[in-house]
Amino acid sequence: MRKLAIFSCSFAAACAAYIWLLSPKTALLFSIALLSAAMLLLFLKNNAAKRCRIAAVAMAIGLVWSYGYEAMKIAPLRELCGEDVLVQTTLSNYPEKTQYGYRMETSVGGGTMLLYLNGDYSFLKPETV
């Protein structure tokens, strides 16, 4: 059970570090360094080395996973943030009433986007496939 806890905490710490502290290039360099350290620790056969290997591999996997997730899911939609562009989206759910208008979950470019619009858009319905 301790192995799973070490792996999970290390993976989560790496994901948090990627989001708040590291640039993508630095994260990939850190993951290479962590995997190299884990390879060097293969020669030591005590429990502390085993735990450090698990943590190093988990952190490397967390950094690479975060990099891949950002590249595949976030980066394509990032160019739309803050821009006034015409975008065709597909409504994924019924509009929800908010204090200032309506919020709608839509699909665009392989990702999900929330639209906040003023006015009455309660008549819209999601597309059924």
C-alpha cells in the first residue's frame, strides 16, 4: 500500500509542479533527469532506494502526462482565449441560467468550452446524435 501512496503523491506533485512552476521544456528535461536517477538507483537494493525509484518514475510519468495533456487538449483551444472570433460550436448540454444570463457547455475543436452569454437563450437544445 505504501508503494501506491508514494506513486500517487509523486505523480500529483509532478502535475502540480508542471502547472504552477515549470515550463514545458523544463518539465521534459526534469523527466529525463528523474528517469536517469531512477536508472542509477537500480544498483542499490535497499528499501529507501526502492521508494526513491518509485517516486522518481512517478514524477517523470506525471510530467510527461501533463505535457501531453496540455499539447493535445489545452493548446488547440488556447488560441481562442480572449479573442473576438466567429466560432461554430455544438451545444453539449442544456443552457443553465446564471445571475447575468446563460451558461452553455459546447464542443469546439476537439475540446469543451463554456460560453457565458447575456440574454435569454433558454430555447436552445443540445444536438442529439
